[in-house]
Amino acid sequence: MKLSFLGATGTVTGSKYLLSAQAASGVDTRILIDCGLFQGLKQLRLRNWADLPIDPKTLDAVVLTHAHIDHSGYLPLLVKKGYAGKVYCSPATRDLCEVLLLDSAHLQEEEARYANKSGFSKHHPALPLYTTDDAQNALALLTPIEYEQDVDLGGGLTLRLSPSGHILGSAFVRIHSKKTSVLFSGDIGRPHDILMKPPATIKQADYLVLESTYGNRLHDRSDPQLKLAEIINQTVQHKGVVLIPVFAVGRAQELLYYIHLLKASGAIPDHIPVYLNSPMAVDATAIFNHFKNEHRLSAEQSHALCHVAHMVHGVEESKRLNQQRGPMIILSASGMATGGRVVHHLKAFAPNPNNTVLFVGFQAAGTRGAAMLDGADSIKIHGEYVPVRAKVALISNLSAHADYAEIIDWLGGFASPPKQTFITHGEPVAADAMRLHLEERLHWRVTVPDYLETVNLD
């Protein structure tokens, strides 16, 4: 076997891994695990437009760990460039990809249209990375498989998915032959998440590809409800707007549930209007109720989650929110403020010091979210700079990613160490910190691969 790292090296985005296995006949079987978009820094985003380091037509299969765009968002382009095989994933990932990929295509079409209309693009005409038709073509290839079932990939390779607890449908991907097994962690969930069940225990893998988003950090162990209530109440006192950029899948549902709990307990005023302004978050919330076995909530709790906010559907209704006065709470995608309706809300609400912009998840380098948390006094939106006078806050322990201590605890389920562990999906400092944790605490063999590096597996 050979393993090539085509993304998620030195960054938390663009996850793509190529696993090649040569059969006795000498014919290679080539499997792409994850197919994500690069996000954040411009030099990373430019990779989305460059030629892929491999020919998509030579792939035998694609496997997705989960539906988030940094793991699935390149798929329409892969299909556009010639891939026509199966894309294996869990059933929930299939349903969520339908929401996320169509939304991603729509946003790119809208941004290209807006750029051409406003004239701020350097390209004439500005074009989308891919279209809605491309996304539809990719969705037609999705092939759902259940957790803990073995699937023959050909060439002597077998696939198995196990729940990773990150979001609905997220999975550990284990590919094995008669001699060798490789486990891809994707994104690892947290053992005590308020919504998701804990990650499955994995006992064996010869090689491990391990995420390190929080490889250098521990989550605050305090109750996030208390801080959320404090931020909301302080903003309400000034009749301000609490704008929360959310990831449409996972964090949006968690925030809605927390807000429901706070209202039900009287910790925040019950009369504060709450708006969920993200079509894909609205759809993902509905999907959440279809997969009751994957999360902790009862039917009654799920119903409460779905009814605590007014669901905003149309563009005109979204625009009217920008003219509305506080107090109110708006949840809108995307979680790093890289696109979508939330950027229009930032233009409207970030200049007002009575408002609060609250981030509730990891902010990759080069994103508007990272810039605002670093204290930027203005952010660039649609070719112009918007002043940031609103309070900028962070609740870091709402993340859906395990921190390094939680990852080490999960690794304790292995009966024996892998022959080699590869640290990916982390900023450079986080990835190297994760390497040190594993080497010093577990005494495992660990390396941090470079972009486009290929390694031979015994």
C-alpha cells in the first residue's frame, strides 16, 4: 500500500487522502478518502482552482468520513473532472451532503454573479468553482452504507465505517486487506457532547491518520450555557443583536438546543426573538430528527430544538432582518464567516457597538472569523472594508472536535499501537503539539506529513 496526502496538511481544510494498493496481478486499486475544499488563506483556496495532483478517472472509489465542506466540498469538481465511480458514506452523510453540496454550489454561483454585478472581481467574468448541476451529478454517485458493515472495494480491499461522534453520519473509515489495515479518523467527536453520542472505540489499525484540530489546546471545562446566557443578557441590556456565525450541521442544532434550555429555565428572557437564517441549517435540523439513533435527544427534546427559532427561508426575509432592531438573536451560516447570509448580517451589525458577534467553533487561519477574534478593526466583505465595532466573543468549548486530552483518551481503546500514526487536519503548531503528546505520553511512532507527500505502508 501507498498513502498520499493531498490535503489537510498544515491546515484544517482540504482533506484528501489517496490510498493505493497493488494486487498480486500488479493492478493498483486507488481509493480517495475524503474530498474536501480548501478554505481560509488565499494560497490554500487557490489549490481548489489548480489541477488535482491525480487524475480523477483513475480512482476506483471515494469514501467520505462526513459531510462538512472541508471533507466533501470538492466532490462536485472531482466528478466534473471525470470521476464516475461510487462515493461511499453513511446514510446521514448522504442526506447532509445533499444539503451542503447544493448550498455550496449555490453560494459560489451567487458570489460569482455578485462579483460580476459589482465589478470587484479581478476575473472577467468571475466564474463559480462549480455549479448546481455539478453538485447534482456528484450527489447521484453517493452510495450509503451502514455502520459496522464490511464492503468490498475490489483489489482485496474492504471498507468499514464506525461512528465518530462528530456530527450526524460522521465516521471513522477503516480500509484493510489481508495483511494491512489503515484507519482514517476524519473529525473525532467529544465523549460528553450534549447532542451526539460518543465516538466508537477502535481496537486495532496498523496505520492511523489522525486529526489534530485542537492538538495544542484543551477545551474549557466550564458550562457553556452560563457564558452563552451572560453574552445574550449583556447584549439584550443594550437592545443589541447577538449574531452567531454557525456551522449549519452540528453547531446550529447545538446552539438551538442550548437557547431552548436557557429560555425554559428563565436564564434569558423568553421573549427574545431567535432566527435561524440558513437554508441548509434549517434542512439539516429537519434531518437531525430522521436519525434519532445517532444522537442523545428524545423526541420531545428534538421537537423543542426545532421550534425555538423562527426559520428564515427567503432572501427578502433575510434582508429584512438587517433592517430590524434588537434585541434579537440570529444564527446564520457559515461558521467561519467565509460566505453565505452571515456576511450580509456582518455588514449590517458589525459596525454597531451595542451588538455582539459570537463565534462558537474553530476559526481557520485566513478566515473572517479568525481575523475578528484577533482584534481586526475592519473586515473585507464583497470588495469593501466593514468596520468592526461590535463586541466579538468566543465560546470555545462548544466545538464538535475532541481536544488533545479527549483524543488521547480515545486512543486508549487501541489494544496495541499502530505501526505508524500520521498527524493531519491541524494548523502547524497544533499538529506538532499532537505529535509530541503521542510520542511522549503513549510512546507511539508519529509523523506529521507534508502536502503531497507519499509514504509506503508495509
